[in-house]
Amino acid sequence: MHPEDREFVRGIISRSLKEGIPVNVEYRIKADDGSSKWVLSRGLPVLDSNGRPFRLLGVTLDITEIKRMANGLEERLRFERLVAELSADFVNISFDEVDSEIESALGRLLS
């Protein structure tokens, strides 16, 4: 498990076992080749004879590709919004302001 996700995931699992609620958590793991992967773990607490949760029964799925696609879509949307904003800016400027607006637009695109 990725070190930055450890405490968060432990807290979710601990809460599930204490309160008997389902687990539904996304986190990163290290693959055998050293790369990071995203996984989704979902599970239900298993109760003992006294009705207390004592372990989790569930499944973990590799959602790396889904995360990659979602991030790509977010980047695309951010870019499209920025282009729309820049287009609106350029419609309303005078010829004398074009150079400074281009510099400003490039700064926004590259940030």
C-alpha cells in the first residue's frame, strides 16, 4: 500500500470492524514492477457468534485504468474551459492589447 494512503485505509477498515459497516475505499498500491496502481476495496464485516465483527469479507479490484481515464477527462475539461475563457477574452480586446493577452493566455495554458 502507498505510504500516504495507509493511515486513511486503516481508519476506514477499523471503523468498519468497530461499527459493523461496509468498506468501500480507493487507494494506491505498489505493483511488482514498482509502479503505482489504484485499487477499490469493498467488503462487509463478518460477525462472530456474539454479533461482533471480527474480520472483513470482500474483494479488491484494479481500477488503475479507470482512474487514468477519469484524470484524462478532467484534464481535457480543464483545457476546454480555459480555451473557452480565452476565446471570450480575445473577442473583447482591442488590437493594442493582443500581445499582452497572448502572453497572459500562454501563462494560463502552461500553468
